[in-house]
Amino acid sequence: MFKHIEEAVAWIEHQVKFKPKTDLDRMRAAALALGNPQDAYKIIHVGGTNGKGSVVSYISTILNKHMKVGTYTSPYILKFNERIKVNLEMIPDDVLLNYINQMVSFNESFSSTYGETLSFFELVTLIALVYFRDQKVDIVVLEVGLGGLLDATNIVTPIASVITNIGFDHMQQLGNTLESIAYNKLGIVKPGIPLFTSVDNELMPQFETACLEKDSRLYHIHDGLIQIESSEPLQFSYEYHHYETGLQGLYQAKNAALSIAVVNYLFPKIPIRSIKDGIHETVWPGRFEVLSRNPMVILDGAHNRHGIKALVNSVQTMYPNRVIHSLFCAMADKETSLMLEMISSISSSVTVTHFDYKRVAELSVLLEQTPHPHKRAIEDPVVAVDTLIKDAKPDDILVITGSLYFVSFIRPYLLNRFNLA
């Protein structure tokens, strides 16, 4: 058994990330062996390409004012424990250590009876489900890991399903068309359980068909229902009420409205004041996070074309006459060429960088893919950040983006640099 949380987390992170599967039998068998912890509380199941974490955070922050809430998200930004929270508080180190040790023993016994061990995401999901049961939470806001249909979280029967949007990401697993990606994500829809979505209109026929087949009511929160009143701070109106979010980026208005719709439907007695306060108090690091004003430094974990498009739209709309310098780093399995083309379109210069992570894209590849005439590669990300900040004029904007993993790596340095830690 592990004695220190660091070695316990290292063990679980070194398990096979994903195992090929055609069904959820292995995950269901594991949950059954643990007493089906997911049946001990109500669940809101949240999927989609981007915005899942923000929506989970909005809903959790609102509901936390009236009930005991478990929250499950991925990946983390600063600490592994962020994945599993109760009442917005991370699972403590000593408690997580205990659960990982239990899961080591369980994984061995499960393997001896079932014939194979569990994957990394299955193990973490099971820890979360058991922890929430032991904590006697009232409700869990559960984020899908990858896709939906065969995701480890999809053994649950929720009181509502949520799909934020559909975009191109994880195409190797989910398919190369929006329709195939949508099919996979629609796998979280359960018979008779309502689905809430802010998906683009073009995919609505597919969503309507899927919900009709499952006899599930469909609620569509689209741009026409939302009126943005201010971009900084972000203020908007939705269903005759005015809201201000603590998160920035124009795309957060739709994420917040989707969250409000879910809460209003499931818990109509929650007062509007609690909802407004929850939207305003929500914190979600690394999503259009402004860490400095002079020069302005924006940290955004956009890691696919849909996320970069939303980031570009927000920057263009909010700061139309400002000089923008972008720092980009991404994983090799992403659409880096397309992402760099989009970020180049709003930038006066583009710098690509690198950090020590097994999936990160090669520096030379990123530089070659960058179409901007003013481009450069700086291998050390700290040197890259310092150089860009030193060279920037007070009114310039520095956008750091391309990967949540990169944001997780560079954010602690930035917090220290700007005395925000």
C-alpha cells in the first residue's frame, strides 16, 4: 500500500489510459462489485466537446447553496484532486490516498475474477462514485470523460443529460464528421430522461431524432434566447433576467444560460437570487482567464478548432483595436495546423513553444504549420512567456492557448510572476 499521496497518484496515472471496448460490461461489473455507488444519489450527466467543465462548475456552484453536491471533472489544472469535489472542495490528500489504496486492492481482485484490470479513467471514476456515496451527497454533477456512448461514466441513470456543443475533437475515437461525433455524445441520452443542449442549429434534427427514439424531452438553449449586454465583465440577459458571470469570454454566456435552464427545470423552487449569485461566483481556471492587465495576459485552454474559434471570436469582439501576440502549444493528436491558422488570423505575432509531456507536438512541426509571417519558436515555455511580456507594450494583449495540459503546466508560473499565488 502507498504511504504518500504523490506515489499513489503516480500509480493511478500510469495505468492504461483507455482500453478498447465495444460495451460497458467491464465498468458495470466493477460498479456492481462495489455495490453500485452511482445509485445512491441523483446525477446530472454533462457531455459535449467544449464547455463541459464550465457548465459543471456553474451548476455545482448554484446547487451548492441548497444541497450537498459532488462534482466530477477532467482533466485538472493544478492538482489531481480537482477532479473530485464535494461542496466545491477538493478531496483531501489523505482521503484520496486511502481511496487509491482501496482501488489498488480492488483492481487486483477484480482482475482475478473478471480477467482484466481497469483503465485509468475507470479507476478514477469509480473512486469518485464511491467517495460521493460515502459522503452522502444529495446530487452529483458528472462530466463525461471522452465521447459518451462508451465512456466509463455512462453506466449512470441521471435525472438530466446535458450536451454543451459538438465540435471536431478526438476524431480517432469518435469519427471524422460532426454527425458521427454527435452520435457518440448522444449515447448519454437515457429513455425518458430530458436532454438539455446548446448545440448549433444544424445538428438539431439529429438531436430531435435521438430524443424521439428515447422518448426524452429536448430543451435547446440557442443564441436567440441570450442577449449579451457587456463583454467585460460579461453580462447577459436570459429569460427576462440579468446575469453577470465571474468567467470571461463571450462563449460563457451560452454555457451559463444552459446551466440556468437545467437548474430551473430540475429545481424550480431554487430562488433566482441563488442562481444569479451562483453564476457570478463560479470559478473555472484556465478558461479566458485574465491574469494581468499591463500588458493583458489571457490564459485559455482552447484545445480544438471549436475552442479556438470561440476564443478568437471573443478576442476579436472584445478587443477589436488591440495588438495581440499569441503563445501556442498543443498536443500532437490535435488539428494543430488549423488551430494555428485561426490564431494567426488575429495575431500580430505567433510564438510556438514546447514542454515536457509525452503527447506534446514537436516544436519544428508547430513552427512549420504556423502561417503567420511574424513567427518564432522558443523551446522553453518560461523563457517564451518572459520574452513576450518583456517585449509587449502596456496596451498589448498576450494570448496563451492551445492545450489544457499546457495551461496546467504554465499557470503556476504565471500566478507567481504576477503575485497571484
